Amino acid sequence: MSALENSVRLVPVRVDVENLKKSFGDKVVLAGVSFSVKPGEIYAIMGPSGSGKSVLLRHIIGLLAPDSGRVLIEGADASDPETHRRFVTAIVFQDGALFNSMSVYENLALYPREHRIADRKTIDARIRDVLALLSLQGAEKLMPSELSGGMKKRVAVARALMMQPQLLLYDEPTSELDPELGAATAELIAAVSAATGLTSIVVTHDRELARGIAGRVALLKNGRIAYEGTPAGLESSPEAEVQAFLHPTIDISNPRFRRNAQAENE
Ligand SMILES: Nc1ncnc2c1ncn2[C@@H]1O[C@H](COP(=O)(O)OP(=O)(O)OP(=O)(O)O)[C@@H](O)[C@H]1O
Ligand SMILES: [Mg+2]
């Protein structure tokens, strides 16, 4: 993995989210969210569907501006485009968001070519490095339709690494993967973090994943951080909000479940 050091800048950044508030119309999504991610840390964000995890990530990459509060990357405001010229943040989207009409090579070469940040030889060398890191040697010529789900995720990570990011965000990296591929993805995120030293923020529903890789985890609920601490501490927290997230109960008096309940009694 030492070849990678030529390809990835080893300067991780610190992220501070300070009293972040965001509403859409009447709907309050973030009601004052604060946390800090240390340089090089893997930080997980969990929370029920619709709790604002993706909205939070969009503030960090500067696609959304806060109503109040702020997000700082190394002390610089994330809503200022200049900040993203100084500190590169890459995001791995849930579905990979690969360009289907382009080969793996073309998907990976896109960012450096568009930003004119390297010559052909340097780009080719970097592509070889990231493909090797992700066990995708020789996949350059394949089209996205020829890749398995697990390979697609890895190509999506490879493409993010081509940006030489100091901050890497993952939105639901294990959704739609079977448990085995989920475990492989956890290993992948940990390996990328170890090889590059970059700061990682992982949004996930997957408790196994959070337990496996994250130093700290935050639980986002009702617009606030309901828990922050180690993944093990989350599992053993007596807080009602945490318990409700970990052990959602099904109300069988709800008409949706009545037919099943009756069937069981028969
Ligand atoms: N651009 C927008 N305009 C209006 N409402 C939005 C917008 N973006 C997000 N929302 C709303 O904000 C809330 C939080 O959405 P978000 O996508 O962050 O949830 P999430 O925690 O990522 O959920 P999931 O786990 O299902 O991905 C939702 O109610 C959503 O409808
Ligand atoms: Mg989301």
C-alpha cells in the first residue's frame, strides 16, 4: 500500500459541526446539532430513516447552507466554496452513482481530467494504485453493468479516492448488500482509512458496521444528537430514545399487522 502514498495526500482534516439548524418549510430537520470529528477518525452517524443524516452530509460537502449554526473544516466554513478548494471532500453515494456509459477507467479518470490536475501518466499510475488498494486490479476496461454489487461499491470508493480527499463521506455504504459483502465493505472502509489516514464520516443503519469500524458513533433523532460515544456504549445505553432506535417495537394493534396477528392465532 506504500505506492498509495504518492497518490493520496496524507493530511486528514478536523470537522466541527456547531449548533446546526435546518428546516424545510415548517419541517425542522436539524434542530441544533453539534459534534466534532478528529483528524483521521472514523465517525459513524446513525439514526432512523428521515432523521436528517443525508441532509447533514450535504451541509458538510457544502451542497446545503445552514439556517443557523455552521460546519467548519479545519476552521473554515463548509458553505464557502473556497473551503472545498483547499480541503477536498469526497462522498460515496449509496448507489455508487457511476456513469454507466463509461468504463471503470473512464469513471476513475474523470475527476483528475476535468480538474486538469495531472498528466496521463500520473493519472494512469494513480488508477493502478487505487484499484490495487481495492483489490480491483485489471478492472479498468469493465463497464458498470459488468460489475457485481460489491465491485460497484469498491469502484465508487476508488473514484472518491481519485479526488485525493482529506475527508471521505460514505452514505449508507452497506445498504442493499448481503451480510458477507457488508462485512467486506466494513473491512474496505477500515483499510482505506488505515492506508490513507484520512478522516471518514460514515452514515449507516448498520450496527455491525458501526461496531466494526467506528471509534465513535452519534445517534441522530428528532433533529438532535441523542447519543454520542463508543458503539459499545450505544448498545448498552439505558436512554429511552436509544432503546427505541435499537429495538423498534411493532404495535400489533395497528391495522396493518392485524391480519398477520390473526393468522398466528389460528
Ligand atoms: N431539499 C429538500 N427539500 C425538502 N425537504 C427535504 C429536502 N431534503 C431533505 N428533506 C427532508 O428532510 C428529512 C430528512 O431527510 P434525509 O434524507 O436527511 O433523511 P435520512 O436520515 O438520510 O433518511 P434515510 O435513512 O432514509 O436515508 C426528510 O423528511 C426529507 O423529506
Ligand atoms: Mg439518507
